[in-house]
Amino acid sequence: MKAVRFHGKHDLRIDDVEEPGELSPDQVLVRPTFCGICGTDLHEYDHGPNWTSAESNPYSGAALPQILGHEFSGEVLAVGDAVTSVSPGDRVSIQPQIGPREDYFGRRNLPFLGPNASVVGLSWPWGGMAEKAVVQESNAIVLPSDITDQQGALVEPAAVGVHAVDRSGVKAGDSILITGAGTIGAMAVLAARASGVTNIFVSEPNANRRERLQRMDMGVTVLDPLSTDVAAHIRSTTLEGIGADAAIECSGNGRAFSTCVDAVRAQGVVVQVGLMPGKIEADPFRWTVKDLTIRGSLNYPLTIWPRIFSMMRSGLFPVEKVVDAEVDMNDVKEQGFDALLAPRSAKLKILVSINS
């Protein structure tokens, strides 16, 4: 069968690989339909390997070359003898976090925080950019009849954005700054709006991406950090000049993190989502005198899929707005990865059609 495999930096290939063999009792065989290209996939391709490895994953045994794709929907083809929650023919959305459930974090439904975690499409033998994939039963969530396959492939990045907004603690009527208008930044904007946040500020240096976000017509204030003092602007437009109630940093940029610290009010919350490649300069004294809460935000609760379905169904969470194109699996490098990584690209999300 055909699969998109990452072999190393800038080395992405459409390979012929062996089809999955006999399923374990708790496994599910899926035919992927749509798979999103994630920022993590782009970082692997352009700067990796980072999350993938030439050494076998201690839990899954996966090693390079890796079939990519962790944001995908599909159709169930077969199930193991012990599987009860899905059946052949079901449409499913894949929750890609996998890990042992017997250790401290696994018992708390947080296997991705444990030492032996793996992720479908990054550190698991299978991924969504292939004609078939094997996952655990807990990874395959049945799609409601009124949720499309395209929406099903967007649940995973949507969940990242929703969880980040949850971590910020904002309420209806609050204000928030989001730095970085990539896919996760856009998802955080959508989630904040769905939560009733009334003043949403977005800082993004890419002019094309600022225009792309404005075309989504989400009622946000889009700022250029290269020409505007973002924190000063936010203070000047919030009640008594106190600043935003919260900020979510989605760009993985140290300067953007500092802007978030400056822009939030005393006792505000800063949530760090963007993955930073190295150390940054920080001013903990500033955190202390402003009595701030600084939080990381990794992934999402594994039980969040039904909530995302409900948000999509309400019409208040139009995640489809982030999609720029659907491309064939055979064109994934040029029309997918290269298009997203092009200088000054405005594209947010490209879905790969696996069996078109």
C-alpha cells in the first residue's frame, strides 16, 4: 500500500509499504479519508527529526522512516476480537495519543505525559497519511452522522485550541491576546469566540496571514508586532488600561511570550502553546510583581472529542474556515508541505485526501 513517510530532514517520500497484518484484540484497522498537515509535521520535515527517531519508541517500537499524519478521519475496515465501541463501516475521527494506561499518568487519562508515550503519525508504526492505519480502540472515536469527514480530520487541532482557551480561564465578556495566527492560533481564536470572549487581539508579523485571518471575519483585532507596540495598544483599549485578562502564545517565539506577559493585566494568565526550539530570556520578577499565572498547554484531555463535535454542531465553532485546500496524497510534498512552508505563506491548513 502507499504511505507518506518521513525519512529525515527534507526527505519525504511516497513509499510502498507492507499492509497491516493480524490485529491485536484491542486494535482497529482504519482506511484514512482526510488527514491534516500539522505544524508538528512541518517542523519534522523542515528541522527534524524531533518527535520522530531512528531509535525504536519504547512503547510502540516505531522508528524512522515514519508514516506521518496524526490529524485524520477514516472508515473502520476491521476490528480486533475485544473491540466493542466501533464496528466495520463506522466513520471515525482519530485521537492520536497512545501510551500505557497502568502507570501514574495513564491511570489519570494523561498517557502523553508519561515516559513511554507515543503518538499516531509520529512515534507509532502507523499514521493517517497512508491507505490503511492501525490504532488502538481508544483512538477511534465514532463520527456523528452530521459531522463530515473533513471536520473529523480537524477535531485534533481544534481540541488543542479549545484546551488552550480552557487553560487561560477566560469567561464570557473577557479579553484575550493570541500571538501567532497559524492553525492553532486560529483555532484558539475560534474557541475564544465560542466561549463568549468579546475582545480578541491577535498579533501576527506575516502580512499575508493577517489578511487571511481578517478574511475569516471573526471580529478580532489583528495587530502587526513589527510596527505596533502590541501590549501598549491592548492596554489603551481595555478597561482603565489594565490589559487583557489572558494571553495564549501560539508562535513559539520568545519575544511573543514577553509580549504576552506585558499585555495581560495583574493576576492575568499566560498560556504557552507554541513549541520553542531553545531557551529564551525571561523576567520572572515581572511575573511575580504582576502576580501572574504562567501555564503550559500540551495536547488536550483525551475525553474532549464529544465536546468538540458538539461545538462544531452548534455552528459557533466553524473550524472549516481554517482549511485552504484539499490535495491528493501523491501531491503532498509540493502542494502540501512546500506550499505551507513557502515564505510569507498565508495558508493555515491543508487536508490530504488519502483515497481520492
